[in-house]
Amino acid sequence: MAYKSLMTIVTVTGDADRRNRLLDAAVALARREDAHLEVLAMGIDRTQIGYFYAGASALIYQETLERAQAEAAELEAEIRDRLGRQDIRWSVETVVAQLGGMSALVAQRAWFADLVVLARPYGEGCGPEDEAVIEAAMFDGQAPVLVLPHDVPDVALRGTRVVVAWNQSSESLSAIRKALPILARADLVNICIVDPPQHGAERSDPGGTLSQWLSRHGIRSEVSVLAKTLPRLSDVLARHMRDQNADLLVMGAYGHSRFREAILGGTTRNTLEQTEVPVFMAH
């Protein structure tokens, strides 16, 4: 299986350089996979349904909608100009959505994408819609998402040295299944297990069954069993990524409830906040 339908979502959040880096990365992936790239240019109407704005008239609501439509149209023209010079198959769709209605819209487009390519949703120039887009694509759209750091070289998109975070959860298994085309091309696949349970199903051979399954797909892997010597699991993974000189991390998304992740943080959020390499995630 290969990724033949790629998708990326671009909003007006942040500067043009950030958008262009995301588009360049998506184009490079589409060229490598010989895939079609679909770009969703999204204008954001920031008025919130269900809230009462004292003194606001229908004209104010109309003005915010028209502003979002104008921003989306300008964004589409920018994207068409940039992609028109590329040697790939591509298409652009322009939509306008309110923050509260983004999930259903993004999910409907992500349903038929083999892989969604998005920028890291945290850091300077990012807004709440960036995190909402990633969550909608993964949870409601059931699509794997490749999250890119703000400045990622083309060589990092190849995934030659991959670390797989394995904790025997359905989320991590789903991510690994959906990452098989990438893992099959990698020079090294390292299965990383942090503090495996002493009485778990893999207590005698952590990662052994997963490694055997990968080998049947022609994927050579090695297993690293690590102790949690740092306060956060994301810190242990980050250190291991540096030790392995890895250029891609594959992991399951949101092992706890989304509400708990959003309020208290968690491995998924912490990893995305500090990652220096692309992260392939699925739920």
C-alpha cells in the first residue's frame, strides 16, 4: 500500500513563510509518493455560535463572514500560484468555517485522505484552529497525520531512521499499521518501549511479537527497552530520538481522553510542543 491521496489544510494563521514551508513539504511528499495533493484553504469566521455579543448587529456578523471569505479567496490565489509551478497532481478547495464547526468539515475531507500533512500546532504564530484541525483529522476523520516542525529539511521527510513508540495500546498499533509504507522504506526501525509492565502480555519479550509481524512485511527492526528516568515520557522519547539520530517518530495519539490531554497536557501534546523531527500520529 502507498499513500496516493495526500491532504493538507492551510489557514490564514501565522505568516506566509510558515504556510509556504508546509506546502513545500506536502509537495515533496506528493512527488515522492506519486500522489495527488489536495489543499484545503480555510477561512476562519471567529464569531462563536451560542454566544451573545451585546450591541452587535447583523451587520457585524455579516462583516466577519465576508472578511473570512475574502481571506480564504486570497489564500486560494496564493496557493494556486505556488502549486501551479509544481510537477505534481493537485487540487485546491476553499471553505469558510467557524471555530465551533471546523471538526465536521475537516473530517469529511480527511475521510478519503491516505495521509494528512500538517504543521505543528504549537508555538509562535499558531492559533486554536491549528490544534482543532489536527484533532478533527485524527479523531473524526480517522486519518493518519504527519505533523511537521516549523522548519524541517526535505531530507527529514524520507523517514530513513524511524523510532516507533510502542506501549501495547490500540492507538500505537493503529499508528504502526498506517505507517507501514514509511516503515517499509526505512533503513532503521527502532521499537521503543518505556517501562513495560512486569505482568503484561509481553513481559517475557517486550516488542517481540511486533518485531516479528514487521519482519513479515520485510521490515527489519530492533527493540529498545528504556527506563523512565525523566519526569515526562515525552522527554524520554525525545532523548532516545537524539541518541538514535532518528528523523521520524511514529506514535499513537491521545492515550487518555481528549479533555484530559487538553487540560493537563500528556505525552501527545508534550511531544508535539518540543519535537524537532516529523511525528506520524494516528488514533
